[in-house]
Amino acid sequence: MPSSEDPQPSLHVAGALHVDEVASVKGQLVSQASNPVSWQQFAGGVGANAARAALSVYQQAATGTINLHAAIGDDTNGEALILRMQQEGLTVRPQLMNGHATGRYSAIMSESGDLELGLADVQLAERLHPRPVVEACEYSPEHTLLVDANLSSDCLTDLIDYAESTSSYIAALTVSPHKAVRLMRSSHYLSLLFCNRREAYALAHSAQVGMGPATVMQIPLQQLSDALITIGFNDFVLTDGDDKLIIRSNGTLSTHQPPSVQLTHNVNGAGDTLAGATLAAVTLGKSLEEAVINYGLPMAAEVLTGRRLPLAL
């Protein structure tokens, strides 16, 4: 694992970069009816959100570089996203897909800021090729990898295999219950996993680790943690909304209660932000527990309260 004495750490993030469209419902959402909303458009994507959070940690420490690898369409949206990320200070390494439109994610948010419905057209991320990512890492002696499960199973496996063969530190975000299972075959070689209750349940179900008749929300978080260990995941951060989270680091489990915050913005990107900030702090020599408590959770709370806003397009 990188230490605080390592000069200029380099974090390579491979994942989704796309347009986020957020519709905030005014009043109670009524199904099968027209609802008044306010629309906003942002630079988004799991990988992009995590990279931006990591950059904030590096900027505070006045060290480190962030490289964002993403598959982008050859359209005006792609150009706008690249420019916006570069303006933030990220090194963008796009893989341009000729004849394809840049990905888009539409989120319908309740008046309280909770996600009501997400519509993802982000399949372009699955076309990212691992070779350019590996080549860029080879030029960064003190590199760490972060991947998100929007990438294809083959790409994820290749990048995790590369990290294992070079003893590189690699973390992954599960993204969604459907995509989390793409990480199954490489569980033993991941250095760190970020997932939530529903994604852990999907992994346990896929691995046929007994969950009994209980539904996903009825199962104790500790049981889901045990399932992740049985599957073969090493260190992980297992979250459960605003409830307690579990951290496993070097074989030791600890449970923590996130700080109580009033949701005044929305939840979009909060989990990605927690992961990016946490991993950046780990690369600076912080323990995983310290990184989550002092970096990941506070920055995620800033998303929820609107103190940390997404990048407008």
C-alpha cells in the first residue's frame, strides 16, 4: 500500500464519464401522471465523481495527480465533458468511440432529495479497452487504480489481473446490484471494495451464499459483511444509507455511524464521492478507517447538504 512518504502519488480512475440529467420533483411524485420538475445537467459518471473527490483530497495535500480514463462519444457532449474535467485539474485520457453518442444518466429525485428513479444509458463505458489504462499506469511508478463496474467484465478482469501481477493497489466500486457481479471472478485480487447493502446482497446471491428467506432490507448488515468475506473480498467499505457502515481492513472489522446530516440537496454521487476521497487519503498513507471517517464521510456529507455541488454543463 502506498505510504505518506511516496512522492507525487498517481491515481488512475477507469470508469464512467457521462452527462447527468437530474430532475427534481416539485411536490409529491405522482405515478402515471405529469409532474412538475426542474431539470439540471451536470458532468457525471461514477468514475468521474470519484476522480473529482480524490482530486480535492490531493489538492488539499498539494500533491498527487488524477488520471481519468473513460470511453466518450465523438459528439459535443463528449467534448464538453472532457473540457469540464480538465478545467477542474484532472488529466483526462479519453477513448473516443467514433459514431457513438456519449453516455447519459437521468435521475428523478423526490422533493426531499432521494432517488425515485434512475435511467442509465451508459453502455459506452463497457467499450473501454484496458490496454491504454495499463500503458498509462506503467509510466506512473507510484500508481493506484480505481475501477467502477460500469466497465465490462473482461476489462475489469484484465485491469485487476494487471494490478495483481504488478502488486499494484486496486479498488473497485460496485455501481449497482446488476453490475456488482462483474467483480465476482476477481474478488480475491481486489485490494479494496466499495459497495452498499443492495450490491452486497446481489454479490451474495450470485455466489449462492445463503441469505435465507429474508429480503435485502431485512438482512443484518453484519451478515452481508460475512458474505463478502466468504466470497473472497479482502478489505471493503460496506454502506447502508445513513445507517451504520462496516469497514474491513487487514482482517479487522469495525462499525461506524455516519454523521447525521440533513438532506438538503440530493443523494446523487454521494457514494462515488465517499469512495474517491477515501481512496485518495489511503494513497497518502492514511489507514482505511481514518480515510473513511475523516475524508470519505465528510465529503459525502457535503454532497448531501449541497455544500459540494456537481459540475454544471
